[in-house]
Amino acid sequence: IASNPYFTVSRVDIDRFGPCYTVDTIELLRDEWGPDVELYFIMGSDSLADILTWHKPERLIRLCRLAVMERPGYGVDMEELERLLPGITSRVHFVNSPQLDISSTDIQRRVREGLPIKYQVPEAVEDYIYKHELYTEREV
């Protein structure tokens, strides 16, 4: 995304201490950019399937829209999700994109287990993860 003028990088999670919940990050960005900016949180369908386990999912869907990339092997029952988290269907936008079987959850697991992540993330991201010891015991 570094070369895309429509994206910006935020340091909000880098510059704070303690647990970083998505809803807290979105809330800080909402405060920073104001109510008129349309915020989208980009996620995979695997994450959407688990959103009920997230910290304050009802608040998250009020603060932003969810741009969901479909992942091979992960279907989401939107009727059931709407029943359990009312209002979510109007906040989800499924994005047509190439389906890559790469997830942040898997990348984090691979780093913790000492497995390579080469070709799963850009080289600069891989370097940053290892330099800052992300997703390891030391990070906690």
C-alpha cells in the first residue's frame, strides 16, 4: 500500500502500549479524522466468521464499515451473524479480489513457531516483523 495514494499509514497502534483492540484503534482514528470520514476496516472472511469473539464487535460496526475479502474455505452465514449481531449486514461490503490463502492469523502463528513467512508478506513487512520481534513471546 505504500505506493497507493489512496491509503495512509497510521502509527496509532505502534505508539501506544498495552493490548491493541481493533475497536480502540478505529475509535482513535474516528476521533482523529472526524465523523464525516467513512472508515473501512479491511478483513478476511475468516476474521468475519470469528467477529463475535472480538472485543466490542457491536461498537466496531457502529464506528466503521467492514470490507471483507473472501478466503478459500471460509463461508460466513450472514443471516445467523445478523441474528447474533444486529446491524452487521448493512456494514459489510464483500470485495471481489484474488483469493489468496494467506491470513494474518496464519502469519502470526508461523512467526511464533519459527516458520518462514517469505513470499507471504512483502519483504519490508517481513523485515519489520523480525526487527521488532512481533508475534513472539517477547512482544507480550
